[in-house]
Amino acid sequence: MAQDLFQAPDYYNLDELLNEEHLLVRNAARDWVKREVSPIIEDFAQRAEFPDSIISGLAEIGAFGPYIPEEYGGAGLDQISYGLIMQEIERGDSGVRSTASVQSSLVMYPIWKYGNEEQKQKYLPKLASGEFIGCFGLTEPNHGSNPGGMETKYKDMGDHYLLNGAKMWISNAPFADIAVVWAKNEEGRIHGLVLERGMEGFSTPETHNKWSLRASATGELIFDNVKVPKENLLPNKSGLGAPLGCLDSARFGIAWGAIGAAMDCYDTALRYSKERKQFGKPIGAFQLQQKKLAEMITEITKAQLLTWRLGVLRNEGKATSAQISMAKRNNVAMALNIAREARQVLGAMGISGEYSIMRHMMNLESVITYEGTHDIHLLITGLDITGENAFK
């Protein structure tokens, strides 16, 4: 098994901005990734399998709903702690972080924010412990960047709802115990429904042949006249703003997580540049390699400052959706650029599974698209600063 030699860069001493709890949470997640994820993740990525043996460990480090109150099984942590956990997990692998952030922000978050007390007590403790794994059904075959156009619908049948439609590109779908599904009622209003595995007409076929997020399980959600109990409707928020509120939480976690992938690529390239010798000296002594490395640490530092400030704003309830979009877009693009540059530092070895860089690069090609594409987030910023809607 590969030895994890990762050393986290902190060029601006940003650890001094973190409190004791933040550091304890971050270090616990970092140690767990080194011990449980790094030694196995390349093998699972090569085999395109999700390492389900790590689910209990994710729960133990608080990766499932860390900001959910303790009364519902969460850790009751703040938003910066959540971000730091996502950063460390994605340093290991974006697919593993996807599993954790879907569980936290796209399943637990809507049940906590939009559900009633009975729903919270029924689902949240089991999701926090990893006994239940959830998924989030918004994206459809014909509606990705325009979720308001969804075709999945449900009818009121008196004593239950009848759900029909399909969702795709759903992380965790193949093995999820529950799904938070967004569908339109007969008036065209969007609502959230909690579906449970085993409901008649509900199936979750797995998506194969992925070049990205290979250690993450992806699938579809198919609804063929599924009878959904009325008590499974999330009652406290409806409309497109409900799922978009979940996406805000998830995008916040992604903004932090992408830094982890970038840090891992940078650390790998820096170490390699000191060990690999050409023309009689380490390649890190050459100007072009130093340029690459200097630009990497600069961009990582800028992203760290961006997310820390965003975390402060989110803790204060002041972070806007547009601010979150900016951080998600910037940090994922930053991480992908660093992965590409780091691959070049390693030359041919950069494509080998002996190193993590190519896996991060392929994973980030998905991260730059999901939860709002790179271009869509640009338009969200454009709308925010000009007041002009370029979507229509």
C-alpha cells in the first residue's frame, strides 16, 4: 500500500485564524484520511468501486451532517468545521467527499431545514451514524442547468402520492437507503419527497463507464407509479428555492473540498521536484518548475482566504448564494489547473496510479460541472453584479 507523505501547505499561517475546535476537527479528519483512505483509494478507483468499508469511519469523524444539532445525531459544529472536513476528505478523493457532502448538504440539510419533527427524528440520527445513506434527486435527463424545467411529477391520490419520472447523475444512488427527490405537484409547484429503498416502482440503476469519480457510486433514480406516503413530503418549504438552498450548502463544501485536491497535487509535485534529478540537479532548481510551484501555492493561498471568509459569513448567516457560487467556481477551476500543472511536473509519472494527480484531475472534471457548471456560476455572479438576467 502507498504511504501517505502529505504535508499541508499553509503559506499565510491561516491556521492562526482557526480556533481550537476547528484544528481538532481538521486534524482528526486529516489523520483518518491518511490512515483509511489514501492506502486503498487508488485500487478502488482503478476498479471503479466505492469503498463502502469507509462509511463508518466517515460517520466517526463527523463527516455526515457535522453542523446538524446534536439532538438529531449531528456534531453541532460550525460551518468552518464542515468546510475543513470536506477539504481533508477531498484531499483523499473527490468521490469520497461527494458521498459525504451529498449525505450532509443534500439529504440531511433539507430534512433538518424543511422537514417536520417526526421526519427529523426518523431519519437524521440514522443518516448521521451512517446506518442510512442518502441521495438527492434533482438533475434529470433533459434538465441539468435548468432544474425548474423538471418533468418528474406527482399526483395526489387521496391517501398517498403517485410519483413518476427519472433523475440521473445521482451520487450514492446505487446503494442509498433513502432519496430526497424534487418533483412538481399538479399545480407545477416543486416539493421535496423522501423515498425509501424498497418502494414498489422505485429503482436505482448504476451508471458505468465513467472516467471520473470512479471511486464514487453514481446512478439513476427511476419512478414508475411509486406510491409515496403523504407523511414523506417535506412540509416546510416548496418552490425551486428549496433545492437551491441545499445546493448552497453543498457548493460551500465543494469550495473547501477543491482546496484539498489542489493541496494534494501541489504537495506531490513539490516533493517530486526535490527528488527527481535531471541535468545534474533536482528539477525544482529549474526556473520553469519553480514558476509552476510558486503559482500553485499562490492560488491555493488565495482560495484558502476566500473560503475562510466565506465560512465566517456563513456562520453569521450573511453569506449569499452568489458569494458561494463565486467560491465554488474559483476554487474548482483553481484545483483543476493545479492538477494539470502538477501532472506536467511529474512528466510521464504523472499519469501513473502510483501518484494521485491524474485521479484528482479526472475527478475535478466532474466537480467543475456538477452542483452548477463553471459557466453557470459565472452567470450567477454576472446577474448579481449587473442585475441583468442572462439565463433567459
